Amino acid sequence: MDKKRLIFVQKRLVEDIRKGTRKRDFSPFDIYQFIDQDEKEAFLEEQDNEVKTSAQDVMGLLLSAKKEIIIFAGNLSWINISRAGIKLIDVLGEMANKGVKISILCGIHLPAVENIEKIIALNKKLKNKIEIRHSFQPLRAIIIDDKVARLKEIKSPSDYENLKYKKTFIFYTIYDPIWVKWLKIVFHNYFDSGDYAEARIRELKSIQKIK
């Protein structure tokens, strides 16, 4: 793709992403389709929930980081994933202790409080080595250093006419440094203006439940 068209396409994609606040509002395939074949790969799994997915190897992806882990998240449900007795949240702690910079963008609202408090508790033990901020946005992705971005799309049974019984998890991996850098810019456009996690959690927990 020539430079002029690349700029046009990326600008349009930013506009499309900005229109969404939920994961179903934007398909990562709209990015993936523009990547050269030798700079990408994709696969899918059908499972009841994300905790059961295995092919994405999110543990291995996180452990491959040398300098930085950037995460676009929703309600952070994926932190409950574990493999062979190893918890994903513990892997994040291990990488932070190794000096890997970790930045997380997620939707901080009532359904996500429990998961986010797990990250906050971990962060206190790490003396605030993980940065987490709030923003509702449609991307679900992990970016490792400047070398790889893994984007996730979830199709529910209701998205299909034949009503499949399991969810379909599609994982798009991008190796093109130009597109990885662009995704990092998209991330920081949200992150730099995002609300701080602890302050937002504190306000959410101040809401009184009527009995």
C-alpha cells in the first residue's frame, strides 16, 4: 500500500474506532485486511468462554515481552485465565517485576469492579508498576514491544443465523511494525486522556445499594 493510501486508510479506521464503545462496535478484521500476508496470521476457536481458549497462548505472548506490554481491554475478564496452575495475573506481576512497562486501558464500570480490583491489589504489591486507566472503546488487543499486536474478536451464537452453541473467538496477529506503531498511537490517544483507575473505582463503590 502506498503511503498516501495508508494515511487515508488509517485515518478512516481511527474514526471508525472512535465511534465505538463496545467490542461489537468494531471488527479487528477491518484492520487485518490491510496487512500484507507475510506480516500477519489469524485463527479461531469455538469455546463456551474465553477462559477455555488455548490456541491464543496469551501467557506465551506476555512472557515474550522485553520492554513493554500494552493492553486494550473491556472488563478484564481474561485476567482470570490460568494454564497448568499458572494464573495470567501472576504473569503480569512477574513481567512488571522484570522491568517491563505495563499499561492497561479498560472500561471501569460496576460489572468490571471485581476484576479491576485484582489488578489494583497486585499493583500495590508492585509499588505501582502497572498503569491502568479508564476508557470505553471497542478494541481488545495486546501489543508486545514494537514487534507484535494480537487483536481479539468475539462472535456470540446470536450473531449467526444458525445459532451456534458456542462462542467463536477470532485472534488476529500483526507483525508489521508500521501497523503495530499505529496501534500504539491509537492506544495512547485514549490512555493519555483516560480517567485514573483507583479514583473511578472509589467513586463507583460510593454508590449505595438500596435494600
